[in-house]
Amino acid sequence: MFAFSGFFSTASRTTIIMATIHTKIKLNNGVEVPIIGSGAWAPADPEAQGRVKDWIGSALKNGFRHIDTAQGYGTEAAVGEAVRASGIPRQEIFVTTKLPWNHQGRVKESFEDSFKNLNLGYIDLYLLHWPQAIVYEEGNDAPRNEDGTFKTTDQFNFSQAWADIEKLLDTGKVKAIGVSNFSIKNLEKLFETAKIIPAVNQVELHPYLAQNALRDYCTRKGIVLTAYTPSGYSKVRSDPLIVSLAEKYGVTPNQVTLAWHLSRRTIIVPKSENSERQKENITVPKISEEDLEKIWTLDKGERICNKAHPKNGQVWGWTYEQLGWVDCRHQSTSLHQNL
């Protein structure tokens, strides 16, 4: 299971003492992760990619000690450069990266590419980015069929990829391994052959998509959830309840959503290139239990990222059914009631 370092949880039903930038969560293998991290996604255009080193450097200067990147983001090298240039001891910074969806048949080679890109001596956490396997084509991360759908393949599957990822632990080059975008359905399939339980499952998570059943399930299995898109973009931040709570506490709507996550002991990786917004992302208010319960009522089971394509119903080559993305709003409420 997992534990918390520096986290003062609910001492009463009236006030939540929030996690801070120094709070860490202990994973199921003993590795500790800062609960607040900075996402490192950037658009593919050269100008945006060229800014990454500077704003990751800004995030580190502002106090972040957890950076979440991926080979598919194209930002690994810039993240590594920013970490090395920061002057902060390597052991104080936690770096996550991910195996691309079209590399499930070449895990060892892809990991070595990420290892070289980052050039940090080791990788703290390595995730299987998506359960579906996309066809590998040199220089093309998203090959498509003539009808525009993604080219998936049955030649490889996530269970086989996971077996190869498990072997990476023996290299000493990675400290922990996990998955991303995995549902209960696909975790169950993974567990049929897995020798090692994933330490982390990184998924879309925000007040409109609380993922109660998945969180309950992962907690029982000793898997920590990491939330991407934690503030739900402007759609969630502009919700009247979120706006009113922000006014009540004298903070931004973004900070309200992040406070809700931390009350659930969920790792968050908000991304911002702006220094002031970065500071905002690590300054999280105390919110009363009563107001946190109000935020729970916003859950609609609604995805803001990765919506199904209107013509074929697919998300990057798989249907919602294949992904196991069901409406889980009312499948489990026991976890948040017991916080």
C-alpha cells in the first residue's frame, strides 16, 4: 500500500490540512513521490519546444521537485537540461517519463532512448502511456488508416509490454514503474500475467470526472493515482460552484480544484509555462470538509481530454469499450466518504 510523508490528513470533519510542495507519497515499492508536480507537455512546433527548458527551469526555481514528461511529448531532452542546469541535487528531483503507444514491441530500445534523452543518471518513474498498441513506423508517432483512424496492432499487447517494463527494474536505471490511462477492466487483464503491481496509474481526473470506482480499486491494489488535467481546463474552472468557492477563500478557481485533489491524496501534475501560475499551482488553500463535499457533487463522469471521435467513436484507435472507460460516478462513494 502507500503512505504519506508530510501530509496532515483530516483531523476533524471541519477542516482539511492540505498537502504542501514538500509532501510526498510513498509508493508500493517504497519510492517517495512529491504529491505536486509540473507537467511537461508542449506542442510539437519548434517554437513551443524551444521554450521548454526555460519554463521547466522556472518551475524548479519556484519549488517544484517533480517533473512529468513523456517521450511522446518531445520534451525529455529539455527537461534533462533544465534539471542539470538548476543546480539542485539530482536526488531531490523526481522525474517521470512514459513509453509511447507505438513502442510496445520495442520497450528496451525506447527506454534507452528516454534514458539518453533525459541524461540524468536514472529515471524515477516509467509509465506505460496507453494500453492500446499503435503500429510502429519510423518517424511517425500516429500512423493512420485511409479513413483517418489510428493504425492499431494485435502483434503486441499491454501485458507483453508490461512484462518487458518489469525487466527494466533489474537494470537499476529506473526506480518505479506504472501505467497511464488504464481502467479497472484493463488493470484486471494486466493482473492476469503481471509479476509486479504498477506503482502508479496516471489518468484524466478532475471534479467533472472524479473516477471514484477506479480510485477505490487502485487504493485496494496499492496503486497511487496521478491526475492529469487536474483543473479540468476552463470548463471546470468556470463552474459557478468552483468560482464561488474561489471567491470565498480568496484564491483562484484553479487552486480550488487542486485543493480538492490533494484532499483525496492524489498526485497532481498541473502544467504552466507562466512563473506566477506555477507559484499558484504549489500554493494550495485549506478548504472545509463541507465545501469539499460540494465539489463532489460536480462529478458528471465527463471527459474533457481524449473524447471519442464523432465519426468512429474511437480514442486514439480504441473504443471506450476497449479502454474500459465507463461512467463510474455512482459505482463507489465509500472512499471519499471515509477520508
